[in-house]
Amino acid sequence: MTEPVVRIPPFDPRTVPVVATGASEGLPPPSPYRLTPDGLRALFQAPPVWTPELRRERRFAEREPADAAVLLPLVVRDELSLLLTQRTATLSTHSGQIAFPGGKVDPQDADAIAAALREADEEVGLPPQNVEVLGTLPVYITGTAFHVTPVVALVRPDFTLRPNPHEVDDVFEVPLRFLMDPRHHRRHLMNFDGNAREWYSMPWHDGQRERFIWGATAGMLRNLYRLLTA
């Protein structure tokens, strides 16, 4: 049975009410060891039994489903930081949003991991030889019908990025410690024509501007949090 498409008018996600935070839910942060390269390697080599919190968004686009992959590039600095992109306003889906490097799985890609590495190279110029893939998270289905495989990886910091100006407005990093602290996880709720839509946001301010991380990107990060605290 085809999932019904819910028509949602344009809106500013920053203005939608926050109904819960990790602090109000009493959720713990991950152990500091889990936020290190060795801790993550050990976690993915012997993953615990866990359940992802988010798997599917309510569909809001008329398009054929497509397989996609994104890279969660954790740059190995004094502390791990996650490399993210700001998508250009001209893209047909998720324009202007904060995202992971990634895109559709092409026929020539061996698998989702190969697609994520290729897309990261094409989008921001991240060299595949700098990337140590740790593993994948469960598939996340977006409201635009992309079936996304998140690929978690460590990245050596000796790179010079080359963002594709047609797809990427900006590239920046956020400390993994900040993103995995549930006090920064905000759950929003919006009702439209009797249909409820919920999502997470994790706004990050770099000292000059706010990076409003929300939607599918925040949802996949929330699943990573659930794995790190399992």
C-alpha cells in the first residue's frame, strides 16, 4: 500500500514549538570513551543490541523512492568533530539545509559505503584515502522518499576541501561532544490539517552564526546517540 503524501506548506522550522528536550526527558550523555576514535572503533567492531529511535519521516513529496547514502565524517582533532555542509538554496530537495555529504546511490557504486565516499569526494573534495569507515547506521527514510544509509567514519585532518559551488554553500565542523549531549536535542511538533509532524533540532552557534541542524540530519544524529548510549 502506497503511503499517503501529506502536503505541508513552507515554514520556518525555527518557529515551530519545542515540546521536549533531552534534559526534560532525563537522558544521559554517552561515556567520554565512546566519543574517542578508539571508543568508536570498539563500538562498531562489537555493536551492542540497540534500537534506532527514528526510521521514517511522514512522506511529503510525490516522487519515486531512491536509495541514497551519506557520510558522517568525524574529523580526528583534539576532540572529534563532525563535518557538515550547508546546501545551496537552488537544490531541488532539502535546499538550504544543514546536511551530511552524500547523495543518491548510482548504478556504478558497489554499495552504500562506496556511494557515500564518492559523494563526499564530489561534494566537498574529501579524499577517500583520508577516510576510515567504521560502519553504518540503520536506513533512514526521509519525507522526500530517499532511503538513506548513514556511513560513520573517522577522517584524518590533513585535507584541503574543495566544495562544489552548485551543491554546497558552506562546510563547517561541530564538536561531536555537543551533538551527542541530549541537552541539545530539541523535539518539535507541528500540526497541519490534522496531521502531526515531529522532528529534532540541534542548533549550534559557532560564535558568529547559528547553524540550525534539524530534520533528517538531526534524526540520524539522534540514532547515533542511541547507539552510543546503548
